[in-house]
Amino acid sequence: MVVTARRVLGAQPSVVQIVPLTSTVRGFASEVEVAPDDFNGVTMRSAAQCQEVRAVAVSRIERTVGNVGPTVLTQIRDLVGLTLDTPIN
């Protein structure tokens, strides 16, 4: 899941930051659960692994699958900020 700020995406970067999703939900405090819905493209209960944030080349992104929506995205961004000790709020 791409978590790079929209203002950075507008500059057409060569790399973006992502948080991987997994269908193995462990219940770690560093995960945000993502339930399937009609918009997010997730087919089964999944977890965003906020402790695994990494950079990937834009060229590796083949397509958009869905959108988790503002509530889940805020939870993920907040947890990434806490994990990196750079809280957004």
C-alpha cells in the first residue's frame, strides 16, 4: 500500500514509500487490520504491516488495486509515524 504524501506523488518521484499488506493477521500493535470492502481491493481480512515501511521504485508498481479510504489510511499513517518516532499529529 502506497503511503507517500500526495504532494510528493504530484512531483512524480522515482520511488515511493509502501506498507505491505499480508493475509496473515498476527494482531501485532504495529499492524492495522484491513477488512475487505467494495473499494479497497482486499479479498480477505488483511493487516497493513506498519513496522515494514520501505521504499520501492515506481516502475515496480503495475496497477492500482483499490483504496483503503481515509479512516484506515489515517490509522496506518499515524502508526507509521509512531513506529518511526515521527508522529504526524
